[in-house]
Amino acid sequence: MSQQARSLQDQVARTEKGEASDLLKPLIQIEGVTKSFGDFVAVNNVSLTIYQGELFSLLGGSGCGKTTLLRMLAGFETPTSGRILIDGQDMTRVPPYERPVNMMFQSYALFPHMTVEQNVAFGLKQDGLPRDQVRQRVAEMLDLVELGHLGRRKPHELSGGQRQRVALARALAKRPKVLLLDEPLGALDKKLRERTQLELVNIQENLGITFVVVTHDQEEAMTMSTRVAIMNQGRILQVDTPHAMYEYPNTRFVAEFFGSVNIFEGPLLEDEPGHVVIGCPDLSVPIYVGHGISSREGATVYAAVRPEKIALSKEPPADATYNTATGVVEDIVYLGGESTYLVRLDSGRLVRVDLQNQTRSSEPELTWHDRVHVSWEHSNVVVVTS
Amino acid sequence: MTNRSPFLISALAFGFAFLYVPILLLIVFSFNESKLVTVWGGFSFKWYGELFQDEQLLGAAKISLLIAAMSATLATLLGTMAGLIMARFGRFKGRTLFSGMITAPMVMPEVITGLAILLMFVVLEELTGWPDGRGITTITIAHTTFAMAYVTIVIQSRLSQMDDSVEEAAMDLGARPLKVFFLITLPIIAPALVSGWLLAFTLSLDDLVTTSFAAGPSSSTLPMVVFSSVRLGVTPKINALATIVVGLATLAIVMAGYIMHRQEQQRKRAMQRALAEQDAL
């Protein structure tokens, strides 16, 4: 992430709290939008504000409503209720051809009977731009996506990666206020996807156009976005920066969807402003968490611990009153940079631990059937109530 | 070379013989010198010469081609509209009934279609004075009626294969729906329009039953003339005519196949080039 994106994140956070003097202007305001198809509620009372210059991701599994929400921003669907404002103007019922937004489609939706140049020029011609300006802007856009030499080709004469760039150039040509991207990298292979992610972010930062990206890939959302909204069953569960989303998920669903996690379920034993203690039948000792939560004692809560925040050792930890358990290494998955250890606790519960492979030794320190202690710092646990 | 059983080979031979021996016989006998269709009297082009002097046959052919061209065009227009509704209108009440009604003329006995059309023309003439008798106009309308059903099916299947998001993309880039149709949808489904038109053209060209109901005294089409002259005895002239038709059809098919094959080759080469470039990056 660039420094520019980081300072935008800070500015968004200050704006949301209303404490900044340099308040950001909301570019997209979604106010209580609901969309139902017959009995099925695809998007359920969603409210969301997206600011100028953001690369905002809508993340969720299939059927969570993210694409429907994007299509409502583009104007292909009309909300059943609620309002959508773009740059302060009510766009709820404005048809797609009159909106200051453009969309890059998952299938790219290139016009098969037109050349690359004609594809990119299409939107400009609809605006009635003079011919020489159209030509200039098309050349500019094709240079931007490094396709200047392929302008006369037809879409079927291009590879998948080249088509993706044409689609991007075409959607950017009209310099929209917002660019909507529906799974922009979904059809590319892994290697190309990683390279394109970075290029997409570069283009977005250079042009300063606000991007709204729909994706099901949490890694993609994490690497690209200034902020992410996680959706499930038509509702937004959490809107946050990728960092906050990963470290401070607000629900069990978010914790599990955004990265992998070990969830320990149990009753709340002690609820103090500075810490809480959770009794967990899976562990032999209770879980101590270094932050307070708003719940009542006795209620069932979930303690979430990320696999890379767990320590694994043959020796018992110095302080074994909280946050530890013993078990046996059941499986080791070597992933190159790190290895995942699956530890079967004495209670029968499986815990996932990720360890960095810092040396090249082929004989790891820990191996199958080793008896080990898992433990974690009390600051590395997040408690969620649902 | 795989080992093919004699059974398979004879099945193949029999199948092709069943399909093509009658046509081959017809072609062979079109070069027959003799006036008797079934007796070989030596090779000659005599009947081709006579064919091109037969004013009645030539006139009928002209009328047939005219009607076929007009009704194919009309059927393509109407069929495109119907196909568009079937593919793009979404679900509406009575959709099944509507699509059933569009395809019904395909399974309706032609005699009934023809009779119904004749009745309509008669009633219409009594009420409004139009059409004034039956002729080329009424035949064209009748042909359009049944050909449209076929065109609709062709267009509809092409449209439902087409990626909807292409049209959405055009709209997203600022084109109004009507413009989207003419700039995007129509060019993309153009091949289906052409094949729909050709289908309607051939259907019209060889229709006899419906035509007989809608035709008037001065508007005999080629199939009608051929049919009535065969009743008086087959002359080798008809064989010559049929040979020309078969020849033209074969030529058209071979040409279409060649063009399609060449396009496919070009497309493959372009695709390979694009992939090679991507790998080189």
C-alpha cells in the first residue's frame, strides 16, 4: 500500500468521526437501500458512504448481494426502497446512460464486432466529443494500459489479460466520477492476477478516480482496498480498513471470512472494563482477553485467535494460568514461506497455527506426533458476541 | 486406419444411397436426349435449351424469387421483433402461451394454415375492398406468416446465447436503448439475421400448399407450375430445372463452408498470436 492510500485511510477515519478540519466529501451515499426480487431480499437495508479517491471493496460470498448493490450503483437495478446519491445528486432512478459512473464487467463485455480502438471510443462518441479529441483520448487510454500497438485488433484476437485491459481502458475513457469493477481479476490466472492487482491500484491512484470493486477474494480485497465492506445475506456486517477488518473483526462471520482464524466458544466468566475472562471447554484453562466488551456475564461469546498469533513450543509457557493448551501435532502443511501446523488439543479440538519458515532446514524443529503447548498473548485475542 | 466392420460400411452406403440416388437419377436424366423421362436416349443439353425458352416456367420462377425475397425480408423484420421480445422481455404473464403461439404455425398442418389465410383474405376483401383479388401480395403475406415462426426461433436462440452484459456495457457508456439495439445488438446477431432470411427464402421458394390457397390466376409460382405440369406428364425439362436448382444450392453451401472455414482459420491464428505475445511479456 502506498503512503498516499494510507493517509487517505486516516482522513476517512477522521471524517467518519467528524473530528477533522479537512472533512472529506462523500462521493457515494447509499441510504437504507433494499432490493428484493419477489420474496428474495438480495440487498437488505444497506447504508454506506464512500469518499472521493477511495478504492472500496465489496467483499462476500456468492449470493451475498454485493453484485446487486454494484448494479444499483450502475443503474441496472432500481432499489425497492432507499436512496443512492452520487456526488450529492439523487441517482436512485436515473438510467445507466445518464450516470457519471462507468462499469467494468466481469465478462469484460467487449463489443465483439468492433476493434479495440472502437471499443474504447464508444463512450466518448456517445458524448458527442469531436473526432480529434476522441482519437487523442483513445490513444491516451490505450497507452495507459500499454495496448497502444493493438488498437486495430478485434477482441477475439486478444488474450484474456489484454481483454481485461481493453475493458479497463474503455470504462476509464469517459473519466467517470466512479468506476465500478465487477470481479475485475476473476478470469485471470494467479500470476497475472497478482501483477494486475498492483497495476490497477497504480492506475487508480494516478487518475484519482474512485473505484468500487466487487470481489469474493479476501486476499484481493486486502491487497488493493483502502476500505472493505463485508456482506452476508444482503447485509453489510462491517466496513473498515483491511487492517482493522483483520485485527478487529466485529462478528464471527467476518473473522472467519477475512483470513483464517481459530474460534473458541464459551461463557463470559468475568467482564471488567479492562479485560474479560472466558471459560472455554476446549482448553484446560480460561481465556484472558486484554480488552473489555459490552456483554453480560454468562453470555456465550467467541474468542478469535489468528493462526500466526499463536506460539507453538515443546516447553510449557512461563505463565500457564490463561490462554494455553496442550496437544499433538497432527498435520503439517508446507507452504514455502510458512508452514501450517494442525494441532489436536487434548479436548479433541483442532487448532491451526502458522509458523514462519525462517531457515532452510529440511528437518523442522517440530514434527508429527510431537507433544506441544499452544499459547498466545492476551492482546492477540478478539472477542465477538455473534 | 481403424478396422471398420462390413456392416458399418454397408449401413453407410445404404444411408447415402437412400438420400442421394433419387437426386442423382434426376440429374442424369436431365441430360437425356429422349422425350420419355424414363428411357435413356443419349446425352444432350437439349432440355436446358428448351427450359430457357419456356416463358411460363421462367415467368413463374421470376414470381417465385420476387415473393421469396419479399416475404423473407418481412419475416426477418417481424421475426426479429418477436425473437427480441422472447429473449429480452423477461418473465411476463402468458409468456409460455405467447411463445407457443409463435411456434404453432410450424406444427400446424399447412392445409389448415392455407385455408385460414384464404378465409381471412376473403372476409377482408368483403369488408374493406382489400386485397383486390389474390395474387403476389396475398402469397407474400401468407409466406411471411409461416416463415416468421422459423426466423423467430433462429433469432431468439442467437439472442439468448449473447452475453447480456454487452448491451449493458453500451448503455453504461451512454447509449440509449434504441441506439444500443442498432449499434450493438443488431451487428452481433447479423449472422442469425442472414441465416433467418435465407431459411425464410427457401421455405417460401418451395412452398406449394399454402401458396395454392393464396394464389390468384395470374400469380402461379414455380412449384405450382411444376406440380401442374407434372400432372400432365413429366417432361425432362423439369429435370433440367431441378438440376439447376440443386447445382445452385450445392454451390452456395460449398461457398459458405469455405468462407466459414477460412474465417475460423484466421481467428485461430490471431488467437495463437495473442497468446504467444502474452507469454513473451
